[in-house]
Amino acid sequence: MLLIEEIGYRDPVGVCALWADDPRLAFLDSAAAGDPRARFSYIGVSPFQVLDVVDGEVRLDREAIVGDPFTILDGLLRRYRNPAEAPVPFAGGAMGFLGYELGRYVERLPQRHPGDGAPEMALGFYDLVIAFDVVERRAWVLSSGLPESDPARRRDRAGARLAACLVRLAAAAPGDAGVLPVVSWQADLDRQAYHERIGRILEHIRAGDIFQANFTMRFQAARPESLDAFAAYRSLRRLSAGPFAAYLRCGAALTLASASPERFLSLGRDRRIEARPIKGTRPRSAIARDDDAARVELFGSEKDRAENLMIVDLIRNDIGRVAVTGSVAVPSLLALESFASVHHLVSVVTAQLRPELGAVDLLRASFPGGSVTGAPKIRAMEIIDECEVSRRGAYCGAILWLGFDGAMDSSIVIRTLALTPDRVIAQAGGGIVADSDPAGEYDEMRVKLAPLLQVLGGQVEGEG
């Protein structure tokens, strides 16, 4: 059962602002105008159930439970299965993020860095979703009445939730919070230390341990008391609109503001899988001649093309573990795509999911994403743990929705600010291959990081 009410189209960001104080607000935002993947946006409010992992402890509605979070997630999605017809791909289900370190539930991996109290996974189960078709400029409220199972009670709940949402929608959207505070960012590594750690990865490559590893670093700042997290998201959205942008409030301990350009995995109602790995980056320029030159240089770069090809092979292998035999294909290889602040090389891998499997099986087979790990994946992740300074947390994991009808879409958590009660964290990196130049890799990392730092002033201390 699903109640559907079409509403007058409004700016999704303004609508989201009406619920900005919801501690479990989920806003998946197709922010990149003109991008073919930036069509649908979704707002989830007041989930009826939450599933978190904090410092290795799995919690359902804040109570510790025993089990593997992937298995628990799969069981909850099956319990609330609701394959109703809807005008949008997502009509209710789980929304939130899976952090990078959840990979330890998929493979046996080292865990050198301690937790910091922020969730490693945070998912809300949403019976009410506000959905937007930003291309056709249409919007709907969808209400399923879950978790009620009795038909009468479920219809009553669905109707009451929908009516309350319409009342809130009638309110005037609050304005932007105005000027954001300026912070002083601290780099976890100075430039020389970054170069040295890339040198260690290159030694592993020369020794034949790996072909590629994705190395990253963090920049942190003390969080000003006056900082409005949603205002920071709005600023990031203006600076670097991404087709897979998101604003997630994950309880009191963490908020994510993301401008991700990269799809991790999608799974349609027809069981078609798509991955869109990104490898290869050049900065945009306001001067058309220089911007075109950057595109040409990127497209012709043997290093960047090799980096992308390795990850395409890895993702083909990951998806092949759960795909119908013979269905894995690469319909687009090394396409050049331009985003708000960078050009990227993007490839597309597709397949058909086996009929007996579901979205969580696809996640298990592929998590974390190949573009943020390396090849071979497990050994690359071991070297990442050895060389990086701290846990990645949400960064390099996945922001996603998982529908009660079995469909899914997800992004790689890059170009993302993580806000805790006392810190703001930005992180970036890149794929290291045999012909990587440490200085060039550092410069590429800083290009990716620039819009994140700019949200709160961009001044960096301790960079060297």
C-alpha cells in the first residue's frame, strides 16, 4: 500500500529547510543541473526505525544487538517489503550511509585506527518521503503507513503522516543562515609527509604487491558554535553542485554534507546494475581556452587512463560475483565528463543481478567501492590502513537509498564535509599507480579538496 499526493513543485532545498531540525533528516539532492543522472531528489523525515554501527557495536533503535549489519539490514528490508507502483524510483525505504570501515564485515581487514564515537553506519527507515522530479518540475508526498502490518491501521498511519506533512509544507521556508564562520584548517600530514607516504605505496607497486591504491588525507578544523550545518551544505552546493549531493543528519554525533559526483552502484526494479567509477581529474578553468586544454590533457593522459582501466576491471570482477553469467558489460569506457570544479574520466559497468539475490548482496560483493580502494582490493586496503593517518569514517563509503521494492541507488562518499559536535572534517586523495608523481598527486588532492575548504574560508595551517 502507498498513498501518493502530488504537490506543487518547490525548490527541494527550501523544502528541506522546513525539516532542518529533524535529527534524522535525509536529503538526497540531484544538485547538478543538466547532468543526466541529476533528476530525482528525495527528503526523508522522522524514520520509524534506525540502524547504526558505532565503534563496532550494531544498534537498532539505539539498543545494542548481535549480528552482522549487512545481514540485519537485509532482514529489515525483507520485513518491510512494499513493491508498490510509484511515479519515482524511490518511494520509501532506508536512507543514510555505510562508512568505509564496514568493509571489515565483508573481508578480513586490519583495523589500526581507533573509533571516535561517530557512527560508522547510519540508516533510517522512512515510511514517508517527499520526492521531486527536478527535470519535469513535479513533486509528490509518498506515505506507506509502515511499520504497521494491519491494513486498517496502516492506512490510518499513512493518511495521518501524509496530512501532517502537508501542513508543514504549507509553512514558509526559512531563509539561508547568512555568512558562515571562517575556520583554520589543520592538515593531518604536511606536503613532505604526504609525498613520503606515496613513495611507500610506490615501493609496494614496484614490489608487485598491488597495481594501484587510493591514498587520502584529512583536513580538520574546530567547529565554531555558530556554524549552521545546513547553511554549510547550501554553500557547498553552490560551490560544487554534484549529481549525487546529499545532506544527512545522523543523530547528534554526525552530519554529512556531500557534493559527490560519483555513482557507486544502482539497482533498478528490473534488476539492472550500474556502476560509474571515476578515475582521472583535472581542474576547471574560467578561461575557455584553458578549460579545453585541461580536457584534452586529461583525455590523453596514459597515467589517468590506466588508473581508470584498473578500477573498471576490479568492479567488473566484484559485480560478476552476483551477476547473471555473461551479463557484465562496459558500455562506456573512459568518457570525459565535466563537473562544477573538475573534469573527470568516467566509465560505466552494467550487469543483471541474479534472480535469487538482492540489493544487500550486491553491496556485500562490491563494498567498499573499487575507485576508493585499489587493485587488488584487499591488499590495497591493507596498505591504505598502514599508510593513512586515521580512520576514514563515512568518507569513501556510500550514501544510499534502498527501496522497500528492492531497488537501490548509491554514491561514493567523496567531496564531503563531516561535521561532528566539535570538528569539521574534509578529506580527499587519489589513485596511486606506477607512474604517479607524488607532487602531482598532492596537487590533484588539493584540487578536489578546494571547494570543501572554501565553504569555511579555506585557510590551511601546517600544510608545509
